[in-house]
Amino acid sequence: MPCLLHSIPTTFSFSYPEISPPPPTPNSRITAAAAATTTISSKISKTPRHILASTTLNNKSKSQEDDYYSTLEALNSKGRFPRKSLGQHYMLNASINEELVMAANVKEGDVVLEIGPGTGSLTNVLVNAGATVLAIEKDPYMAAIVRDRFAGSNRVEVLEEDFIRSHIRSHMPSMLASKIPPDGNLPYAKVVSNLPFNISTDVIKLLLPMGDIFSEVVLLLQDEAALRLVDSSSKSSEYRPINVFINFYADPEYKFKVPRTNFFPQPKVDAAVVAFRLKQITDYPQVSTIKSFFSMVNSAFNGKRKMLRKSLQHICSSPEIEAALRSGGLPPTARPEELTLEDFVKLHNLIVKTPILNHLE
């Protein structure tokens, strides 16, 4: 459905402040790290686009919690600075990563896809929870950081790819094959990611129709976008085709808000965690074809303020559309923002002259 869903802005606007350590704390590990980080702060003004330090990533324990200092150490190991073009923003609060993993109910033996692992802070929590992780990272420097960090573990595989162009359906079966239970049924994987915000809508469009592979998709998104995505109520000015799309393929739930102060660099807006419980193919709404259904939905919203009897005239005549709306308990003057997913399904099956097919065919 390439024409679907271009209405939700997904790009954060970033500010890139100079790096300086937060106030000292009594924690001995953090205090020691602060001494090393002082060197970084003194050099940033001279080298604003690079982070310089002598601390290496290999000195870091794989089970250590990630914070401000450990994130800087990881970036320093490759001389990196967060790239705005890639939407890079790094989580500084290990407890948020733990809540993210809990929201997906990750347990021992699970296979998890992580998109944009960054320095591996969330990857670390996933591994500690017992998961095997397939991490897909576009930035070769960050991919190297994660490979180095988990070089001694057989629970992490890193693919240096652009997720939007990645062939997930070819990667996941081999990851899941080793987890086949005695009943012989291929298990489902999960997705847990602190996403690069500039690809969030594209990721959602790619993942949600994969209910045959994934059971849960738990993502950290821009807060305002997260609220719009989970709102399935019609008659809202924010109601878009993506709301119909999401509810067709999944049951979304807004989990919790994440203040912007938990990230480096700090974005100008807050974030939030959203969980999507994916539907199985047999649980999708029964429509003649999914392609024709979303083609109709898109056509309906192309003239959002137009009555459906006008915007869908290319499918059938206005009198036929009015009759179909009445049959569904809707007024003949209905507009797209007034229809729920169920209303769209009824309308489609009344005006699109194609027999209903089994989705498994």
C-alpha cells in the first residue's frame, strides 16, 4: 500500500548543545567517569562536531547500566557525534530501557528485532532479560560499537543495513528456527526499539502487516505522534488513514510518556512508548482484498472535507454510495472522518464489486 499514510510528521527537531557533565553525584562509578569526561567538556568548544576522550568501549562491562557517561564513552570510542540526518538520539536512562522491555514482556528465549540500537543500551537490557537480538543499524560506526560491545555474546547479531530497505522476512526465519518448541510451530518474534524518530511512520507501515512473524511491536516514538497513532476515534481533526491502517492490523496501546531530558542530544519534544499487539491474518477485518480496501480509504481521505458520495465517485455512482451509507447506518452526507474502521469495512464490502476472499489465499 505505497500510497498510504503520509499525514503524520515524524521528524524531531533537534538542538545540539555542547556536552558538559551533569552535577556530581555520590555514586563512585559516576564520580570516576566524571573525571574522565571533564577532558571532553574542555575540548568541545574547540572541536564542536567531535567527542574526544581516551576511554575505550572495551573497558565497559556488558552488564553495566547505560547513562550519560557510558553513552559518551561509547561515542568517543569511534569519535562520533549524533547525526541529525539519521535522527540519532541516545537514551541516557537505563530504567526507561527496562520499562520498554517490560512493556513487551520480553522473557528468556524470546527473539527480538531492534531497529537503530545506537550504543547498545537497549540491546543490553534485552540480552539481560534473556532475549536473542537481531539489531539493524544503518550507521556503520554505531554498528561497530554494538558489535564490539557484544563480541563475546552469541545472543546478538548486528546487521549493517537501512531497515526501510531491509528484507526482514528473509532474516527472521533463521533467527526463529533455533527456538522451535516441541509442537513444531514456529514461534513469534517481538520488536522492541528506541526508533530514530524520522523513520517511525515508515517502520510502522512495514511492521504492522507482519502478524505472521511478530506478536508485539513496542516502539519509542514522538509523544504527539504516539497520541495520534493510538487514537482510533473518528470525528477528530487528527483522524487519518494511518488510524484506519493501525487498527486494521493491530491493537495499539499508549504505555507511558518519556520526558525529553532522558535523551542526548535533547530533542525539543517529549517521547512516548506505544505497544502494538499485532493481529493474526485470520483476525483481520473481512474485506474483498486488502489492496482495494486501502485504496478506497485513501481515496476517501484525499478529499477529507468532501462527502464520500463525491470523493468515491470513481468507484461507483453517488446514489449507490448513498445507499451503501444508509445500509451501514450512516447519513448519505457522511465524510471520511466520521467513519470508524468497521464503517469503512462495511462500506467497502457494499460498493466494491469483488467477492470476499480468505486472507490466507
